[in-house]
Amino acid sequence: MEVVMVLVRSALAAFFVAMMMPAFALAQEGVLRVGTEGAYPPFNFFDSNRQLQGFDVDIANAVCEKLKMKCEFTAQDWDGIIPALLAKKFDVIIASMSITEERKKKVDFTNKYYNTPARFVAAKDSDVKSVDPAALAGKTLGAQSATIHANYLQEKYKDAEIKLYGSQDEANLDLVSGRLDAILADSTVLYEWMKTADGKCCEFVGEPLSDPAFFGIGAGFALRKDETELREKLNKAIAEIRADGTYEKINAKYFPFSVY
């Protein structure tokens, strides 16, 4: 009986130790589990072979190389990406997530790894020529749900009809089809889209938007709260790829201008 009790106590002790181990334990074995979206070109997307590609993916792999680790990617719908992180589905989000005060209530962030403004886009033959809230009263405006752009529209354009979408591609398609008068998104994402056959219909309207109260201070890697060791390692790796030219090479692969 005593032997059985000892074994039970040992098993329970091992269980509680496992429960208390940091989520970074898997990363310490040489794997960093990365959550991204896969529907936000050119930052993250699936190629014709259903392989994840994009600026975010290349940055993640470069950071993993500095950490002497392997990135293991999981594609996750945007509106569930923070809940999936908190549920420990992966260790870090690298998916063009802007660092905002609202998000910092739920997750921690590394330093920024890029910072690009938001802009409106409308059809070239549209009567939308100003993005002043009064000028867009009664118009139908679109954005991806659960984003800083959606929050901005809902706060600033209360006299417009706001439609939110599960992905940026869905919003773009509704603009092309005429179901939207304008969309708001990251300027770099829209710049890339307007080079496609579908996007040639459209153009930027108004000036770039970068109010930190809405758009944050740049995109960072998101982590669960209090994972200080992992955050410090990631910040160090980001600084290293900035310093040794790796970041510049990745930037040039996707953009003719600096996104930092």
C-alpha cells in the first residue's frame, strides 16, 4: 500500500510540475510555435502549393535562425488568433498585429518589427474624393473585423454604414463588386492589392492615417503575459536581423520602400 501511495504522490507531483512549466518549454526544445493568419498578402499568405509565405513568415524564420530554433507555423483565422495564443495553441503571434493599448490588456508585445500607416481606397470612378467623416456620411465603408481599421471606422464614421469582413480579401472583393464605397486597411497591403488585376480598379483616397491612439506604434510579435524571457530573446533577435542586414534583404524582397 505504501508503495502505491508513493507512486501516486510521484505522479501527482510530476503533473503539477508540468502544469507550472512555462509555455516556452516547447521552444526550449528547439521549436518556436508561431501563429499567423495566412490571408494578409504580402505579409502572410498561402502560395499555390499551400505553403505559408510572406514578409511575416520570412521575418519569423530569420528570428528563429538567430535563436537557433525551428519555426513551426499554424494558420489561424484573425478573429480567433489571440484566444488561440491564450489557449497555448502556439507560443507567439507573428501576423502583422499592431501594438495597441487595448490589445496590451490581453497580451504582451515585442518591440515593433515594422510600422506602416492606414489608408482608404475607393474605385477610381467613385465620387469618394475626401475621407472626412462628413463627406462619407451615408456611404458604405468596409474593413476586416477585429482590426485597428475596423475600430477606427466604428469610432470615427458613425454616420456611415460599416461592414466588417472575416478577411481583407473579402472586403476587397466587395469594393470591386460595388457593394462598398471605400475600404480602410494597411496602406502596404492595399498597395500590393492595387497592383493585381482586381485592384487596378481602385486608388488611394485621402492622406495616410497613423494616429497611435487607434493604429498603435507599429506591428509586434504578441505573446502571453509575463513571458519575459521569451520576449527578451525575441527582441534581441529582431535587433540582430536589423543590424546584420537580414531585415533589409527581406524588406527588399517584398517592398520598394522601407516598412520599418
